[in-house]
Amino acid sequence: FCPQRAMQDGLLYERPLAHGPIVRIRRTSEVGLSPVTAVLEIERRAGTARAARGMPPALLRCEADSETEALALLEPNARDDATVARLMHDRGLR
């Protein structure tokens, strides 16, 4: 997790899954705007040349009063492999 990168792309949380993809929570609203909009997304192309192209699919979205609140809403889902797998399956990504 790189704080400089987080400032540039709104990254609030990131972790790898055991089988390769990366789970992220990213702010999608402009800095300073309220409410804060954030997504839990899965980067299935992590570690490949294609990883930098396009936006990864969002598994969940939320609106909150702050980045901290948005992170609190989405992070429990991002930390749980079974929940991430279910969300991916529900969206036909796995």
C-alpha cells in the first residue's frame, strides 16, 4: 500500500487474495466532496501488463459522510475471502 498512490487514485484499502486478484476500496468521488462515494472492487489482472487498463469491476458501492465512514462500511466485506468470493460469483466474475 503506497500513500502517494492512494492520494492520486483515492485508494483507501488494498490486499491480495491468495489466488492472485487484489481487493481494493477506492473513493470514486472528488476529494473534498460530501457525501463520499466509494467502491469495493476486484482487480483480477493484478501483476499483468493489462492491470493498468480500465477500471476493475465494483462489487459493492456506498455513500458516506467521510472516507473513514466509507471504509468502515466496506472493509469488513473486503477482509473476508468468503464474502469476496460470493460477491464475485453473484456478479458472474468467477
